[in-house]
Amino acid sequence: MAKYGKKAQSKVKKAMHERKRGTLKSGRSGKTVKSRKQAIAIGLSEARRAGGKVPAKKSSGSKARKSGASKTSKSSGGSTKSRSTTRKSSTRRKSSTRSKSR
């Protein structure tokens, strides 16, 4: 089975032609699109809105977020404990040295 339908093909083709002519604009900012990949993305998104057969968007950071979140939570949990103990001990030392000198 084909991943993309006829509507997706026509929308991407239209977006690519607009990009070539310099008339393809991005959504909010309205800047002229120069990137080929961005033109394809715009065409596919228009096809999705029109109800064409297009695979769902890839969630670019979901895998990275999951692995990154578990790594950071593990490392940050250990590092905050060690930081907090070093901070406490350093403040205790400072306060004890101050009181002795006075």
C-alpha cells in the first residue's frame, strides 16, 4: 500500500512550485520559504487538513525526551543530594570559623 495519497502528492507539488517561484510563505511569520524540506512539510500539512492520506506527524523529540528525562532525573537526583550536603557542610564551616574568630 502507498503511504501517501493523490491529494498529498498534489499539495506537495503545488507547494514546491510556489517555493520555486518564491511565493510560498510560512504560516505565522509570513516569511518566504526557501528550504525544500520546509516546502514539503507545508504541502503535507495542507494535505492533512484537506483530509488526504498522509501518515501522522513524527514526534521528533518523544524518544529523546523519554530517554533524556530518565537520564536527567537519575543524575540530577544524585547530584542534588551531593550538592546539598556539600553546601550545608560549607556553610557550617564558615559559620563556625566566624564565631571562633570573634
